[in-house]
Amino acid sequence: MAVDHIDFEVYEGEIFGFLGPNGAGKTTTINMLNTLIEPTEGEAIIDGYKLGKDNEEIRKIIGLVPQELTADDELTGLENILIQASLYGINKDTALHKAEELLDMVDLKDAANRLVKTYSGGMRRRLELVMGLIHRPKILFLDEPTLGLDVQTRARIWEYIRSLRDIYGVTIFMTTHYMEEADALCDRIGIIDRGKIIAIGTPRELKNLLKGDIIMIEVENGVDIDYQDIIENVSNVKEVKYVDGRLAVTTERGEYTIPELLNHLHSKNVKVRGVELVKPSLEQVFLYLTGRRIRDEEAIDSLSYRAIMRRRRRI
Amino acid sequence: MNALAALVSREMKKWYRRRIAILFTFVTPLFWLALFGKSMNLYKLFKIPDTVPPQFINIIQEAIDQIIIAAFGTKDYFTFLATGMFSVFILFSSMFSGMSLIFDRRLGYLSRLLVSPVKREIIFLSRVIASTIRNLLQFTALFIIALALGLNIGPGFGPANLLVMYIVLGILSIAFSSIFITVSLKIEEHDTAIAITNLLNLPLMFASNSLFPKEQMPIWLQIFAEINPLTHSNILIRTLVIEGSISLPIVSLTYLITIAVIAIIIGIALSRKILQHL
């Protein structure tokens, strides 16, 4: 079973992210919500429509940017967009007009009349975004929108996704297994693992599941310091440990604790050599919740088969 | 733009952009026409030996002519074969009409269609239409090649005959394409489709009157030939080309139309059912 009795809500106009390792059930969830897979049981309401019963209505208001690059690579970018528009009954003039606007937004205007097989991975991703948006969906599903892209291209895609939400007010439901992506992009995140949702909330809320920030302080004679004294006298400090020759001070909002902490140490004549603030990351949250790390390495596998097929098809 | 028109034009664009592949679709029928059709000179097999007394030659020749014409409708076996190969060609290329659907499923394009509100039968019909347009365009080339190789058209053959040929082959193409596209609604591997194609192509051709008249076949084979749409299409095409007549045998015409209508109705019904989910 790919997904096991999950229960969650996505609010209008937000970017909601499903974060989890490959095989956690993210794509299965997306494909159930976008009517591609029939759920065995359970119920979902999408903008007031009941999944299973009102699939035709749901299909009109959703857009999908699938994980695989599925634009037809034997056609040009614009041809792909116009076919996509026709599926939603958009007339050609309107489609051309919208296509131009969207292509402009994702900086793909110059390549619009080139065959998609000549596009780079990043360009194809952007084309997929345009195709998913041509009918102005109320809800856009993005399945691993930056899979296999380099860091710079990824950051650009994030910008596009943000502006989509800001300009068109689209509700975005996305999946990712990139921590920094979920953190940078999503208003709220559901962490999914082995078909179950194990935590849900804003990135900040999730990170607060950990006890807080950690301030690492390199000091002389660390062993002689009275830890209990620090916890009692510096605000928000929860825990002090001595790790690898450094003091590890667990606190909330570390950046505001540091000055007070340093003053306190100074008043106790402790000599401070260096300070490092470690913010809790989603990676650490996932580790904390599951005891495992999310890995990136399997990510390429799902693309490679289709890449082979594409090459094969051209022969 | 209308979704049906857009999806048909997608198929057509992909087709004419693969020029090399188009050339290859002619190879097999061309071999049958040029090599089989030309090497099998039936009429010359019945050459009267020199030992026959001269006074009998004309009578024997007359008898041979009548026997061959009775069996093939023409003294020229090549013309008989070529008029059969037109429909066989439609069959062979229709068999691959389901491939685009299988590839679309494989490459994820089908998901794109399925999450959209487009009517499911449009996905099916667009491929039937595109396949039929392709087949008729390719048939045009094949017809010209056959003429160049010496196809004997009947004296009454005119533009109306040509037009009706297109209609007959169009109906045949709709029937075969519908059947093979319907079959590929559920298929996920293109190897499976190729296996089905290889399993069916030659039997369908042999169990018809494409290469030889069905009258001389054993009765069990005649039964197969009788229900094979190829046979009826061949009867119609030969009436049009060899006899040069436009008054078509009503049974064959009705049978062909019926098969096409049933195939397309089943295709629409199944695509509505199967193409709901991935």
C-alpha cells in the first residue's frame, strides 16, 4: 500500500508541500487527488467537489505539473501549450495570448517555436509549468517541480512558483524530497513517510518540534562552567551540554539569546573564542521524527527509464 | 481550438516530422508488389508448349484465358495482387495506430490528457482519424507506385471510382484502426503490441482473397476469409479497379460499414470506461 489513511487540509491560496523520501507516497497522493488513480477508500473534497463523484468538475479546476517531463518533445513548446489549451476548451486567440504572458513570465518566449527535444532540463520544467497553468487552474499540483535540476535553476523555479501564487492566487499543492525546497517555498508542510503523515505545520512550527536553536560556543575551560547557572540566568535557555570541546546551548530564537549569553559568560569571566548559531532544519526534524535521513540519491531513477524510452523512440 | 482537431493535428505533426519512418512504411507493401507480384507471373505459367499441334493453340489459349479470368477477374496476376495489397497495406499500417497511445502512456503524456476534462472518446477518436488520414495519404503513394509497375485499370475507371476507392479504404482503415487502438487502451508495453501485430498480420492476409481467390480455398479457410474485412474490401476495390465498375456488391459494402461502426462504438465505450484512471 502506497498511502495509508492520510488526513489533511490545504487552505485556499497557500503553497502546501508534501515532504518525504522517495516511495513515501507523495506521487500516489497527488495522483489520487488529480483523479488519475482511484482511491480504494476514503474521501476527498476539492473546492467543494467530491473526488470520485465529481471528477469531471475537478478536472476543470486543477492543473498538474507531473514529476516526469511529459511535454511532447517532437512538438515545439508553443504547439504543446496550444494543444494543452484545447483540452480545456480555450479558443486559439485566448490561448495564444495567455501563452505569451506565461512564456514571458518564465523567460521561455525565445524558445517557444523550437522543438522541445532541443530544450534543457530547466527549460522543460518551465514549459511544464506553463502547460499546467494555461487554463488558470484554481489548484495546481506540482510533483517534484525541481527534480534533477541544478541549484541555480531550482532557485529560479522557486521564484516562478512564488510569483504564480502571488499573481494568480493559485493554491499550490506540491511534493518534494528536497528539505530546503520545502522550507523556502511552502507555507505549510506535511511530512509523509511510509504512506503516513507524521507531522503537519508551517516550517517554523515543524522546526519548533525540535527544542530550538543551538548555540555552539567555543570557550576556554568549558568544564568549569556552571551549566545550571546559565539555564537559570539567561532567558529562553533550555539545555546546556558540553559537546566536542564546545558548549551546546539549546534555546529558542538563538539570535536574540546570543548577546545575553555572551554578557553572562563575560560576567563569569569565561573567555569565549567563537560562536556558531545552528538553526534547526527540516532535515533535523525528519531525523527527529523518523530516526532516518531523507536521501536524494534515488531521485534520478524515475527519470532514467523515460529518458531511455525517449532515445529509443527517436530511432 | 477544438480538442479533437488539436489532437489529430498533434498526431499528424509527429508523423510528418518523422520522414524516414514514413519511407519505411512503404517497404513491406512495396516488396509484396514489386517482388512477389512481379515474380509470380501466373499467366506465363500456362504457356502452351511447342509440342501442341498449331490448330489447337487458339482453342487452348482461349480456355486458359477464361479459366484465369474466371478465377482472378483479370489475366494479369499483378493487377489482382496489387488491388489486394491496397487493403493489406491499410491493415498493416492500422496495426501500428495504437502505438502512439502506448507511447503516450509510457512517456506520461496520457496522464496529461487524463487529468484534463477532455472527453475520453476524443483521445480514442483523434487517433482513429489521424491513422485514417495517414493511411489514405500513404495509399495515394502506393497507388501511384502500382500504376508505375503496370497496374491494369479497367476501361470504365474514372474519378468517381478513385473517390469511392478512398471511401472504401477509409472505412476499412476506421475499422482496423479502431480495433487496434481499442486493444492498446489497456496495453502498457509496446512489445506486447508488436507481438499482437506479428501474430495477426500474416494470418489475416492469407485468410483472405488478397493473394489468391477464396473460391479455391478449403471450406474452413473460406469461412475465415468470409468474415475477414480484408476480403470484402478487396472485393470492393477489385470491382472498382479491375471491372472499372462503380456499382458495388451490397453485401461486402454493408459488411465493411457494419464492422467499422461496431468497432468505433466499442472503442468509444471502452475508452470512456478505461481512460478514467491511469
